[in-house]
Amino acid sequence: MEAAAESTEIWVLGWSAVLVIAHILAQALSLDLSGDLSTKYLLGPRDEQRVSKSVVAGRLMRSLNNMLETYPVFIGLALALAVTGKTGDLGEVGAVVWIVARVGYTILYVTGVPVLRSIVWFVSIAGLVLMVVRLMT
């Protein structure tokens, strides 16, 4: 069994943080680039709830929200596998499946691909399930 700090699960955890940061930046930039929300509004407290009319900005926001729904579960599982020394095997496969599916999901969502996007989302959930199975066995 590999050391937890050198495990694939922890490596994927690091890259998942990069993915979330990139996703947040892309979403924020899409609001600014859309031009339908003023810079003053974007830099202010946003007390009034305004929504961009940009289709891409809306998709990036919804995709980011979707990512943030399962991200805490992934973080918890990756850390639990590392702490318990159960890295590798199904946990490793699950972590890689999860991050690859999350990248694919984001691309499919932003480009507007409907059915395949949902299938890829289910694949990401399957990755989490693999991690749970490894943790529990």
C-alpha cells in the first residue's frame, strides 16, 4: 500500500482544487465578459440579485453549483481513504473517474450537450460510490 501523501486520491484532491479554482475564475470572467452586468455591479456588494443574460455565464454558474454539491463528498472520501490507509484499488479508480467525469461534465454543460452531460454526471457519482465501497471494505 502506498503512503497516503503519495496516493492517487490525494493527487486527485490537489488537482480537484485547481479545477474548482479554474471553474470559479471562468464563471466570474464570463460575467464580466458578457457585458450585460456593469463593472460597478460586479465589483460591488451585489445587494440586488441580477442575472446575466449570457447563456454561457448561466451555464458556467449552474455547472459550478453542481460541482460544489458533490465536491465536499469527494474531499471527505479522499481524506478518509488517506487517513485510514485504504488508498489504492477502487478508491484510486473512483477518484480518477470522478475528476475526469467532472471535467467532462463541465465541458458538456457549457457547450450545451444535454443527454450525454447527464450520463457523465452519473459516471462522476459512480466514481464517488467506488470510493465509498473502498472505504467501507
